[in-house]
Amino acid sequence: MSLLEVKNLSISFGGLKAVDDFNLNIEKGDLYGLIGPNGAGKTTVFNMLSGIYKPTSGNIFLDGVDITGKKTSDINKSGIARTFQNIRLFEDMTVLDNVKVGLHNTYKYHSYDAILRTPKYFKMEKEMDKKALELLKIFGLEGEKDTMASSLPYGNQRQLEIARAMATNPKLLILDEPAAGMNPNETAELMDTIALIRKEFGITILLIEHDMKLVAGICEKITVLNFGAVLTQGETSKVLSDPEVIKAYLGE
């Protein structure tokens, strides 16, 4: 059954069509890749899926519900969480508190509970601490829970951003170049982590990535964008061996 269905999605900026008639169908449980040369429109697609950009035309359906043009916060509550090409953490907050921010979709209390420090406040905070630590353990970061996010090594900051996204309890996790800036060892660890969270949470994952070793190693299906339009899509091994895909990347 389709979790994400994108139909004829397009967006223009000042008369320039950045994405044109984009279609995508992702089944529940898929680990799917979106690839293409620089400037192909990949992040623009992600920005439309997550509500940062409003499409000029077309529709986005999540689990059968039309979420086209909704606010970012509403889309997140509907079940889409994302990370960014440039890491966006709360640098002056601890690792634990960064993850707890994502938990506020699930755990709620009134502002007066926090101000008055009511029993409900302490109960919720205790539950959030427990859940956040469970997530940090999956990413191997439980020992850094009291560390400021800005003090983490680069690879661990990437992991923390994914953990915070997971804290929102998404149906679909979208990762924008999660291996960007990582060394080979960190990339290998990231591949293992993505495979683990998919297995543990049964979550559907869509990622943009330029590291073809990572794409070939974990994605079952991929779509290739070029100049804002779909070049081809299908099983990863077949798509990556397509002469048109090779040509698009090499610019021949």
C-alpha cells in the first residue's frame, strides 16, 4: 500500500520551473532514494514534501490524505519528519534536550504545568527523558546525553539530527544528504544506523544522497531527477546502470 503518493508536482520561482510534473510512489516500509546531479531539484522536492515550499501545482498524499500546501508543523504532525543538508540542531541545548524537542508531538502539558511544576509536568518530563534515552541508545549517543550539541563531533551531530526527527514519531523519514561531510567510517556507521531504525521501527525512509556506494548499499528503489524532471525510476541496480543516468552524472 502506498504511504507517499506524489502526483504531477511542480513549482516555479519567478517564471523558472524548478520542478516539473514530478511523480513518485513509495510503498510502506520502502527505503527509497532520490538522486540526481547538483541543481536537479532534489532538495526543492523535499521542501515541498515538508511544507517549506508550496507547490505551484500537483498533489502530495500521505497515507491517502492530501497534505499539499499544509504548514510545516501540520505536515510533521501528519507523519513526515526530515533532516537537512546543513545540520540544524539547537546547538546551545544538550543532546538529551534536542531529542526531547521532537517528543512534544506526543507528550503534551499546559504551560501552567511547567510554570507551577505540577505532578503532570514531572510525570511527562520523566516519560520524555526515558523515551529520549531509548532513542539515543539506538544511535550510540546515550553517553553524551548531557553534552551540548555543538560539542559533538560532526558525524554524531548528524546522528543526533536523525534521532530528533525520529522523536516526532514519523510515518515517513526524509533525509537530505545524511552522509554529507562524513568520512568512510562514519558513512558505514550511518548505513548501519539507517538499516537499524528501519528494522526497529518499521519506518519508511526517503533519502537524497550523492554517495552512490550508500545509495547502492541500502536503497531498493530510486528516482533520478535531472533539470527538475524525472529521468528514470525503478530498482536501484537497474537505474544506476542506465546509460542516461550515467550521462546525466558525467555531463556527457
